[in-house]
Amino acid sequence: MTANEITDRLILDNQNQTNVVLSDDNYKIVKTVEATASSSYVFGIGGLSKKTLMSNAVSELTKKANLTGSQALVNVTVHIQNKIILVWNKKTVVAHGTVIEFTDK
């Protein structure tokens, strides 16, 4: 048996988008966070939809960010990985983000 791993990179379309100016030195990077969501399929049947997996991964990412005060989660990206072995497929969605904190300047 061989396994093919296919990775797609998507930029999350954030529905609650807020624009802020980050060109000034008015923030510092606090940490980076990562979260995953997975589902398995046989003959393409079963598991969760891609949209639901993405939503679950981003929701978990937000929880792990544990934002406080003047912090924000920025540069959120979502990677979709498919591991396929014959009729079995495991889809894993990995969400990455950066937590920043705004400073007085």
C-alpha cells in the first residue's frame, strides 16, 4: 500500500473582517497558534464536510489563542491535507494564526 498526501493551501475567508493599520510600530507579536480538525471517509462517504472541518479548526484556533485585552488574531490561514490509501481517505484541516497585541505609541 502506498499513501498519497495532497496538500491544498487556502486563505480563510473571514466573515467578521476588521481592518486595522499595522504599518506603524503599534503592535507586538505575542505568539503563533495552530489547531486541527480531522475526519475519515471510505469511498468518499462519511465524516464531516470540508466547510465544517474548516469551521471547527478555526473555532479551535480562536480558543487556543485565548485573546485578552487589546489582542487580535491575524494572518489566519487554513491548510487541507488529504491522506489517501486505496478507498480510505483522511482529511485534516490545519489552521494557523498569529496573536498580536496593540501597544500605545
